[in-house]
Amino acid sequence: MPLAPPFRAPAFDLHGYTTDAESAQLPRRPRQRPRGRIVRHGSSSRFRPRMPPTQAESVIKNIIREIGQECAAHGEIVSETLVAFMVKAVVLDPSNGFNMDRTLIKSDVQKLVKHCVTRLLDNKNPSLDTIKMQVYFDMNYTSREEFLEEHHRVLESRLGSVMREITDNRACAREELESLYRKIVSYVLLRSGLGSPTDIKIVREATAALQSVFPQAELGTFLTLSKKDKERQLKELTMIVTGIRLFNRDCGKGGEGIDDLPAILHEAIPATTQHIDSQLQISQEQAYRYTAILEKVRQNPLMSVQLQPYMLKEALYNVRQYEIFLQIILSDIITCAQEVEMMIKKLGAQLEQLKMIVKSKTAVPTSQVFPIFIALSNLWTSFQDETVLISVLSNLTSHLEAFLGAHELLFPEKVLRGLLDGVTVKTDVCRMREQMEDRVNAEDFRKLEWLFPETTANFDKLLLQYRGFCAYTFATTDGLLLPGNSAIGILKYKDKYYTFNSRDAAYSFAENPENYINLITEKAKKNAELIQLLELHQQFETLIPYSQVKDVDKHIKPITKCESGTQTDTHILPPTIVRSYEWNEWELRRKAIKLANLRQKVTHSVQTDLSHMRRENGSQVYSSKDASTQSMKEGSTRVPRPQVYIAGLRGGRAKTTCGVKVNLTRAIDET
């Protein structure tokens, strides 16, 4: 099974210059030229570059290499991507005292290396596990479309050498033509993925299917084609042969080496989904318990001093990040399940249609069966894609579990039970139900816009800040993550959308949003894992993961809706139209001349003899009466019935028979 394609690492910007941490292993991302401006903690400040980009990049790579060597000397192997992320995290942390407005000197570099090595070797720190998890996920996860595109590109590159051997071949002799035909069979098997080209039975079956549509005698015509036409014909032959073999397998007459991918996926998808669901449930329960303990600590300040070495909030961030990644993977697997279900129906329909066309015929028109063979091949390729994708997602899920090891060391079950004594553990759903009825009154804030489910068409598709966690609670409790309740109202502030876990939290945040946003940003500087966990990429543009670069500028605007009506009176004011008004002065002139001429006219009347003393005239006629006539009579005629007899037919003593004809028919006048 082909491995997952390599993906690009996130690029990091240090002191105004961009470096690609894994430029040696991964494709280089296009780098922007330095514009003399640096992003500093979410704000901008002018500066003058102190060294050329190539020199700065070399310095950063040397720092990363030195940190990696220090960690390797202590028995910890770390990737350059992880080191680059940690370098930026250490520089961002204000407690480390790095000034981003000046060039690093030798002592700063030594201090930076020391801090990074110390944090990278702290294996009991949940914060480090979270950062490792984020880097690993970003390096190995991509969207469904990008993965399939990359997977097909890798397959095409692997088949490139085989295709070139076929398209560049100039065979003339018989042995050379036979060798070329065997290469075509091998190419068909490799491209279709239906069996190994070294298995004799599979090769014989594929050769028989290929000969039925492309006999060896047609190799001469094939060699005269251009290279592009050869490549196109090879791909088409592969799909037709694949369709033939799949049809023969369904009929029980072949299909050697073809796995039952629909059945495999039918078993693998539910098993993978069940495993992820169980892991998701475990992580959510763990997050609920950590949240309950942190709420208890907030009410009891003495406990915060006792629990400070346990890094409870860092553990909560770790398990919440794991939960988010599992939800992303689970969403992709659900999409795979829907695609597989639809493809199974299409595959059955195509096979039934093909059986109806073929039936018991020895030969069928190619125009009827070839399109169906190609459709079967495309469906099977989609099954193969889904199989690879499920395998990659399953492996990704398994590897993410390795970043949860610190929980068992820091918080054994016995310790958690003691901390949870007398505490009610609430789920996210339970917290939302408690505040469902206590909604924000939009009239209390004239200058702010609030969105509600009944007034916003795309309410569920809005891109919420901080992944939907309550911004006020996180800012005021030094990093406690509580899920926001969208039903009580979403605040739209500077084209961003914020949710809150209660009405009081929403009102407090709305009074001074900038203050709480800055508090969250400062908290993220101390815990770099919050940048990806809460999606603070716009505040820290240099730490944007490559998997989310394309989504940074995508904002879904709310489509608000409300019931409204308008009514217009038919005639508000009495009509003031002057019908006799004429704008054309020539028309006015014509009317004036007409009126002037009427002054000299006299009305005359005449009367004729016909119209003099006119009276009404009338006439009368007789009505019609019923009458009848008869013009025929009944009559009949009869002719005599013919009566003719022949005597002497029985014969006598004589050897010959003599018959006598006697006519007894009566005359016509006698009847």
C-alpha cells in the first residue's frame, strides 16, 4: 500500500526573516521578500534590516542545528520543525527577556539555545507534548482533496519510467514486439493495482483481457502514434481491462488477485469510527474532570499553590487539542463512509447494467460496453483511494495517542479521585443546557451587533474565535477553557465572532473587548500551544501551520434575517393631473387656430323626404305547416328454383354407363 505523501512544514519568522525548517526534506514554500516590517506580538513596528536574508537564514539554521545536536547528546531526537517552533515560542515568551527589536548577540544565542534545550528535554511537561502533537498533525494531515491529488501525483510519478519505456519503444522484430506487449500488460497491472505483475495467473488473466480489446497485431498501429496519443491510449486500455476483470470477477469467471475492497471498507470504516469514538469519549471525560478541578481551584486559592507543580491547565490544553484533532479525523472518516456507500450503489448498478447488455451474447458492440468498463474502473480507483485514506487516518490516530503519556505520570487515578472529592463533573452539553434560557438582550448594547439562531441564516457556519471557547472566562481565569454557548448570542466585534458560557460573561466582555483580547494574547505568549489550539494565527502570523495557511483569510459573513412588511396607499393625495395640458407648442397653436376658425362658422341642418315624418313599418307572414309525401311502393319478384336430375348413374348390365339429364325447372311465367 503506498505511503502517505510528504507534506510541508510550517515556516517560522525570526527577527523579520523567514526560514523553512525542513528545507532539506520537504518542498520549499515560496518565500516573500522582507519588506522592512516585522510582526511583533500582534502589532507592527518599523525597523531596518541589519543583515542580508541569506545571512539571517544561515544564523537561524545554525541555531536550530545546535539545539538539535544538544538534544541528541542527551538522548532526545527532535525534528527541525519542532525545534523551529520551540525557538519561536521561547522568543515570544516575555518571561525569557528577548528583545525582538535588536539583533541577537552571542549571549542571546546561548541563552536561546539553553531555554529551548531545557524545554525540549522536559518529557513530563504536557505543554511540550501538545506542541509535539500539533507539529506532528500539521506535518502529516492534509485535506481530503489535497491528499487524493498528492496520492495520484505520486502514483503517476512512479509509473512514469514504465510508461516512457513503452512510449519511447521503437520495436521492429517479433521478439521486440512481444516484449513490448508484455510491458503493456505489466503497465496495465501496475496502474490498475489489481494484482502483482509477477504472478503468472494474474498476468495470464490480464493478457487475455487485453487481447480481447487490443490484439498484439495492432502494435504496429500503436507505434505510429504520437507520444501523447500513446499515453492516452494506455490509460484507456488500462481502464477497459480493469473493467473487464472486475466484471469477470463478479460473474465468477476470473478476478485473480483482486481484493474485495467494498467488503474491506465496509468492515474497516465502522471499526475505525468506533475506535475514534471511544478515544474521543475518553479524552472528553478527562477534559471534563480537569475542568471541574480547575473550577474548584479557582474557588479555593490555597489549592492553586499545591497544584502548581502538576501543570493542570497544560494538561487540559493537551487533552483538548487531542479532542479537536480526533474530531477533524472523525469528520473525514464520516465523509469516507458516505462516499463508499454511494460508490457501492453505483458499482452494483453498473454491473447489473452490464449483465443486461451482455447476457449470453458472444459479441456485443464496443460502444455499449466500453463506457461501462471505464466507469467500473473509475469506481474501483475511488475505492482504492478511500482505502488508502482510511489507512492514513487510522495511522494518524494511533500516532497521536503517543502524545498523551504525561497524564498518567502527573495525574494517576488515585490523585484525580482525591481532587474530585465533593466536585460535580459537568459535561459541555450540561453546561450549555444550564445557560440556554438566559440569553443576551441585544437592546442593552446599541453599538454592538449580536447574532442569534433565529435571525442568522448561516448561524452554524460562522467561524468562531478561540474555537468556540468562552473568551471572558479564559481571560479572567488565567487560561481556563470553558465551551461557549452560541444559543445565548454571538458577539460580532471587528468582523470576528465571540461566544460565551453565560450571559454575565457576555456582558462583561462586551464592555471592553480589547482588554480581554489583549489578555488572551499575552497568555498565548507564555503557552505557545495556545496559538494553534485557539487559532490565534492572526495575532501570531509567523506561526501559522501550513495546513491552515489557506484558511486564514476566509471569513464567513453572517446572513441576518428578520420578518418585515411594507404597505403603500393607492392614492395618498388627490390627483393633480391636468388632462388638458399640452407640452407641445405646435399642438397649442393648432387648437388656437381651430377655436379662432369656429367663430366664423354657422351650423346648418337639412331633412330629406325619406326622413320626413318617419314611422315604424312592419310585415306579417304565415308560419310553416307540417306536410308529408310518398313516392315509392314495396314490391318483390321470384324466379323458379332450378331442378335438374341425371338418370342412369348406377349403371346396368352394359359395360359403359349412359346418363340421361332431365330438366324439371318450371318456366318463369308459371311461377
